[in-house]
Amino acid sequence: MATYGLRLIVEGPNVQETPMLHALYEGGCDDALVGSIDGAQYVDFDRIAPSIGSAIRSAIADVESVDGIEVVGVDRD
């Protein structure tokens, strides 16, 4: 397995607020950092997976397991 760096662009509640940080962590995003640039929120991952596709799919599933957060874009590091 390899480690893949990726950024998910998200919409919804402020992911930098403590309740959302806890929800993301509980949802499986313990390998992620959150932030925003010019009003766009993101979740950055260093995800260990067998392929980039698997890393992206699992990261999206983990983020979208949190109520109100929707992934609207994906970028590679």
C-alpha cells in the first residue's frame, strides 16, 4: 500500500468548528487536516490505500458520513 495526498473541496457547515472536527475524526478522518482558502473549505488527506482511486473513494465516504458535508471537488497534492 502507498500513501496518497489529496484534497477534498467541501460545502456545508464550517469544518473548522470543534463539533465538526470531532464528527470528522469520528467518521474516519483521523488522517486529515481541515482549512479554508478564500471561503472554500477543504479537507486534506494523507490516505494509505492500495490505489489512488481507493484513497479517493474512502476519503469521500468518510467525509460525507458527517451530516451536512458534501464533497464538491477533488485535487491531488
